[in-house]
Amino acid sequence: DAGVTQSPTHLIKTRGQQVTLRCSPKSGHDTVSWYQQALGQGPQFIFQYYEEEERQRGNFPDRFSGHQFPNYSSELNVNALLLGDSALYLCASSTGTGGVQFFGPGTRLTVL
Amino acid sequence: AQSVTQPDIHITVSEGASLELRCNYSYGATPYLFWYVQSPGQGLQLLLKYFSGDTLVQGIKGFEAEFKRSQSSFNLRKPSVHWSDAAEYFCAVGASGNQGGKLIFGQGTELSVKP
């Protein structure tokens, strides 16, 4: 039984570029949440997707957007990248918006 | 505002010694509480969770945690630490009164284990 998978593992971009990160949930899960973890910090909630709609959103600007597909996988898009967007981006999946969240290994984004 | 505080940024214990990692939370209702562990370069692994009922919860890898409402605490304990326990530990609270949803994390406690 595959757990949560994320791609790519690492990514290097320059300021102003756009990036797309991908997440496949654990088998049987239908909800995906995204978190940003800056170096030395705890993860911060970006948003949560369920039934292909954004259900909750954290304190992140509109440059951060997402999408959920019919197979429950999800994408996180970040436009106009800033140096401060460099972080580990974690995806978590659950059964329903209130389910216990299981995390993927993350995508390490570096913005130069 | 909802928040989680982990007062200890870094703790070092000897292998075989007992461990207690502190977590204090601020939440307006009955919280749902979690401990996750993160090894270097890895994602988060769920150690244990508290929703309701018995305030002492057992988790994986021999960890346990005790919910104390009067102290707004959810400290993580292990009676005998193994070298493989060296990692970053995060306490989290589930917002909005559900079993997950938006999780609010503390800043983490880095655990080092001396041989």
C-alpha cells in the first residue's frame, strides 16, 4: 500500500518564476492538505482540498493556488516566486476534511 | 488565537535514559492533539493522537503522551530512548474542532541521543 507520494523531490527556481508541485494521496484517502515548512520551523498550513474544491485556507497570498483532480491527486502552484518561498512543501492526505493526516516526504524548493 | 508552544528547541539525552518533550497549546475548545516525528530530509510520521477519552495515549515506537487540560499541555514521553529516536518532534493541534483539518504546529524540538 503506497503512502503519500510527492514530486519532484527537489526543485530550483529563480525569482519571478512559477512552480507546480504534485501530490498523490494514500490509497483510500480523498482529501489533500498542503503545508510549507521553512528551515527550522514547524509546518504552516496553506490550504486543503476536498471534492476538487478548496475547503480551508491558511494565511498565504493568492500567489499560492491549488487544484485537486478527480483521482484525488493534487497540485500546488506558486506564481511570482520570492526568495522567501524557499522551503520544504509537504502534502498530507486524509479521509475527509476531518481525518487524521498522513504526510508525504515533501518537495524541497529553492528559489535563487 | 490558536497556538502551540514547544519550549525546548533542542534536547540531548543519553541512550537508555527517559525522555519528556513538552508541548503547551492555546485553543478555545477541546483540542485534538498530535505528535509527529520528522527525520532529516523526510516527511512527518504520526506518533500518536488524542481526541477524547483516556488522557494517557499510547503511540508507536514506545511513545506515550498525557493530555492535561488544567495545564494546557500534551507532553510526549518515552521510558528508554534508542539512538534511532534522534529526530525532530512536532506537537500539533487540530483546529475547528474536527479530527484534523487545519493543523497548527509548534516550532519543533530537536532530539539528540548520546551513546
